[in-house]
Amino acid sequence: MSLTERARELDATDPLADRRTLFDLDDSVVYLDGNSLGAPPRSVAERMEEVVRHQWGRRLIRSWGEGWWTAPERVGDRIAPLVGAAPGQVVVGDSTSANLFKALVAAMRLASGRDEIVVDAATFPTDGYIATSVARLTGAVIRPAPLDSLGLNENTAVVLANQVDYRTGRAYDVGAITAQAHDAGALMLWDLCHSAGALPVDLDAHGVDLAVGCTYKFLNGGPGSPAFLYVPTRLQASFDQPLAGWNGHSEPFAMSQEFEPSSGIARGRCGTPDILSLLALDAALDVWDGVTIAEVRAKSLALTGFFLDCVDELVGSRVSVVTPRDSSRGSQVSLACDGAREVMDQLIAREVIGDFRPPNVLRFGFAPLYGRYADALRAAQTLAQVLG
Amino acid sequence: MSLTERARELDATDPLADRRTLFDLDDSVVYLDGNSLGAPPRSVAERMEEVVRHQWGRRLIRSWGEGWWTAPERVGDRIAPLVGAAPGQVVVGDSTSANLFKALVAAMRLASGRDEIVVDAATFPTDGYIATSVARLTGAVIRPAPLDSLGLNENTAVVLANQVDYRTGRAYDVGAITAQAHDAGALMLWDLCHSAGALPVDLDAHGVDLAVGCTYKFLNGGPGSPAFLYVPTRLQASFDQPLAGWNGHSEPFAMSQEFEPSSGIARGRCGTPDILSLLALDAALDVWDGVTIAEVRAKSLALTGFFLDCVDELVGSRVSVVTPRDSSRGSQVSLACDGAREVMDQLIAREVIGDFRPPNVLRFGFAPLYGRYADALRAAQTLAQVLG
């Protein structure tokens, strides 16, 4: 069967094919950058209109008591099943970097006596920057280590790792690495930016201690939409975070001078939540109703697998495949080639939108809710043309 | 002249009267809570539609290079003239609490050797909570002090004060208090949440060292819209803040492992900016085009003064006036009475919307861009009815 025939058949039998109609995405565009900015669900524009004109315009300040104040926990509970968390353990707000800061300082306070923060050597840079800042404030020491060889020891307080490597697309085993951390007596903090909404995470099942993630990639919350923080119930009472603003207070409107943290996940909150962005995210999460992460993962592997087949056949040795060919990959395929930055510019000019990451990587992200096999084929065909 | 005649004449001759048409606010509502959540400028709903449907939906990831990435500084430059700052010194993003955290840690690093943080004793609580958290991380000591009697000494590192007391509505002299801090060799950090957009601040003229403020009160940015941080040019090179995420890096897309802060105000950034909220704020700021803060202040004093006259005549001794009667007041009037919480509930049920603050304060905020003298009169009339 030709690649064209395979693409047609795969799209025709795709159980998630109807989800694409929930997105406001031009048919002419091959959008393979949902791992950086997810496409807009159609419900978002309408919801924003409702929030601005009705909730803000008509109800004014009263809306704070009509759903706004508790939105960080309520939207968190909608993300929870996507990352394998029971309700009451995920809160939405602030950026991933700010949540990493909260989680890392809290981890250092939990791990008294130990002073080493082990950071995934291939981490997305902000994790390392924030870890360095936390180390400076808490007297900890940073040790970068490859996830294949962490070298944990009796001094390791916490391990900070990314489930999916943002550059290579390699996916790591959350259960196995969490177990390693626990065996060494350390806490495990996962950054789920490149996996939430694309891969099973199973935070509760693996006994993960802390996690953060963004919502603007595979969760389609919109540009810079608020991030999430996971603190399991068992650690909430001892979760002692440094961005302890009035929103994390047990009685914020008592306006008391002493800070008394909320008893639940709300203690992960800091300042007043960004309601427009938060409710845009809330609307965007509607696309997950009735979908399981297992289905999403199955399609993700099929899509990226088919793309690899197309690349092998149409592009061949003009690129090297960076992403693992076995199932230890996230929902992206990274290809390395010379002049990658210019190659990506030319792909984008032809409406095949992926992105470039230094030094020489072309990234193609596949969002299973709106990605099509025909897109994978056209991307490989266009890449072959561009490479000449 | 009766109060009714005065209200009519004042509204008829109000040079800012036409601004109200820029807001999407029901005529039937007396909205006096713009000091908590500003009313929506009409431009916001339309801009959100444009941002979601066009910028996000059609341009997708490309929008980051078409205005999104630099929005925190660009929108900051629109707020700058409203707080008396030259361009390049204000950045927008994160919450007020998060920006306070950045500013206070940076202040402690600038003030090496001194370890006392003096906090306005009547501060909005989050400032005290965040200062306490910073003290714990940096080894500093907190000393609450009334702004009338700061008792600064050779150990004071930084003074954190609110220009307007959120409860009483009293406004403080930014120049005089800043000079006191500087005379003691301390840094001055202002919280402008209750003054930005309502009172002159003149940050540059007074040589203020650091400032933060929210944008959802008198700046009408929307519920929980991103806050701003002011760092004057002279301090930017030494502004060393702890939420040093990838957005504050000098070359964020180089994805380097070492953090090298941006040379300008962008080093105040942390994670990816919340674009929907940020561009809603951008649209909301259009209402300031062609308005000076001096005009706003003049109307604010006239409005609150007229409201005090109405209260004196119609309500009399059933309430006590908490806000100063001279010009040392912000753009709100606070009245104390027994059962204030229930009184406010009844006012709101009659579409006179202010708010309650413990223990016994009714707050009436007057936003000069959309507040009317007729509103002030109706609020006092309704209050008189409610108090029976």
C-alpha cells in the first residue's frame, strides 16, 4: 500500500478523527507545533465573549463569588484525570516556572538534612534556572544528571525530571524513575509540560511527590495559559511553599495579618488568579470530554510511527532521526539536519508548521486530537522538497 | 443648591464624562467597586475575539514573533506614564504577590549587610505574607510600622508601603516617605494596587527604587489581570530576582544551560506570559488615551468629596467616615458602621455595588473614568434607606 493510501485509510478509521472539528484550525495548514502552542478549541472564543460581556460586564465583582474564586481548583480537577490524579490535588495558576519554584522550595523544606537537587541534564532550560535560584536561596547544591544514570545518594533531596525531553522527544518511565528516587530516600518532582495531554502519566499510581506542567501545549489552553501544580493529598499538610500570597490563605477575606495556609491544594495558590486565561483553559478542556489518555496515546504512537515511515521513505538519510523509534517517545518526532533553522523557515513558508530547536533539530509535534495522518504525509513530502 | 441639582451640574460639566461610553457598564448599576475590579472597557471583548480567532487561530505559533513575545514590555510602557515612569522600566506579568516576591528578594540582595524589612502596618495582607516568606528565605527580620512613624534605622534594608490604604482609603505622600527611606539608607518599594490609575505616583520624579501594582482595579484590565513591576533603569543591572525563569533570559531561545539575565526590564519576567489576559489589559488601556492623571485626580477628589457631602447630609451620624476628609485620600471612601457586612449585602441587592472589609468597613470606590456624580448621590440615598 502506498503512503497516500495508508494515510487515507488511517484517517478514515481513526477513532479520534471527529475531534478535529472541535478545533478552529485551517484545513490548509499542517500544524505540527501543538507541542509548543496547541490549536484553539472552538469553544474558547465563545466562552471568552461570555466571560467578558456577561460575567465581568454584567455581574462585575459578584462573579468572584459565582465561580471565579474557586476556578483554580475546579479547572485543576478537570486536568487531574489526564495526569492520573484523584480530585483535590491539582491547582491551576501562575507559570510553570513559578510553580517549579514553589515545588522545589517546598521539596527542600520537606527533605531536611539533604541538600542536593538532581536536575535532568537535558531539561528544558527554565527548570535548571529555577533550580539554581532555589539552590541559592536554600543552600542546596545542583547536580545535573542524565535520567539514564542519576547517581542518587543519601544526600539527594529531590529529583527534577521532564517526562518527555523537549528536544529529542524521548519519553521516560515515570514509574521507574520515581521508584529510583524513592529508593534513595529522595522526593520526585516531574515536569509534565511535554507530556500532559499526550501520554499517560499516572501520578497517583506511581506515588509521585510533586509535579508541574503547562497547559498551552497538548492541553490547548492558549498562549501562556496558566500552569498546573500537583501536590498529592498525603503531602499537602506539609507542603510549605514560598509564594505564599493571600490566595493560599485558609481564609483569604479575613484579611488577617498572619498567614495560615489553606488545608488543601489551594495552598499552592499565590495571588489573584488570571480569570480570562483560566476560563479560556476551562473551555479548552471541553475537547477531552469522553476521551481517554489511552486512546490518545495509541493515536500518538500511530501518528508519529507513520510519520517516521514517511520520513524514511521520502527523506531518507538527508536527516537523522533523533527521537527513539521504539515506544519510548513522546508525541513529537525530532529530526536533525544541517541548516535546520532555514529548513524550518521554508517548511513554515509552505504551511507545514513545526519548530526549530538549537543546534540542529526540526521538531514535529503531533497532537492526537486534531492531527491527521495526511498531515504527517504532507509534512514528510514537503520536507523532501525543501531538502531538494 | 440641592444635592440633586449639584449632581446634575457636576455631571454636565465633567470634562471626563464622555469616557463612560468607552465602558460596557449598565446604566442602572451604581458601580463603586472599581477599586476592587474595574469595569470592562468595550474594546476588550472585541480584542479578545481578534486574539483568539485570528492571532491564535490563524497565525498559531507565529504570533509569538508578531507581538506576543514582547507584550510584557510593550504593555508595561503603556502603564509607565500613568505611574510617572519613563519607558523601559515597567514590565507586566505574574500576580502582584509574585512581583512583590521578586522585588523584595532583589531588594535584600541590593541591601547587603542590612536585614530589616519594614512593612506598612496597615498593609494589604498579601504584602505582609510575602515579606514574611522573603524574610524566612533571606534571613531578614520583618518589622511592621505605621507609615506615620516608620522608625527607620541603619539596619533597615527596604521599606514596603502601600500608597493608598486599602481599608481606610488614606493616601500617603510617596515623595516624603521615599525620602525618609533614602535618608536612612534604605530602599523604597511601593505597592500601587490602590493608586495606579487613580492618583499621581511620579515614580521617577521621587526616585522610587521599586514598585509593583495590579491592573485589575483602576486600570480595568479584567479579573486577575497580570500585575506590573517597576525597576528604574539605574537599578536594572543590579536587579537580581529569584523567579529567574527563561523569559528573563537575555537569549531565551538559545536554550542555554546558564542563566544570563536580560539587560533591561525583561529580567523581571519569569515564565511564558499569559497572552490572553495581557492583551485584554492592552485593549483596556485604550481608555487612557488622551487623559492625564492630573485630570483623573481632580475628578476623583471632586467625586469622593461630593459623596462625603451626600453622606453627611443624608446619612449623618449613622456611619463614621474613615477616609480622610482632606485631600490625603485615594479614590475611595470608607465608612464604618455596625453590621457593615449585611448593610453592604443590602446595598448590592439594590444595585449599589461597593464592598465590605473586616471588621466594619463599607468601601465605595470611585473610578473617575466612568463614575458619575449621580452615582455618588444614589449611593448615599440608598445607604440612608438601608440604614432605616
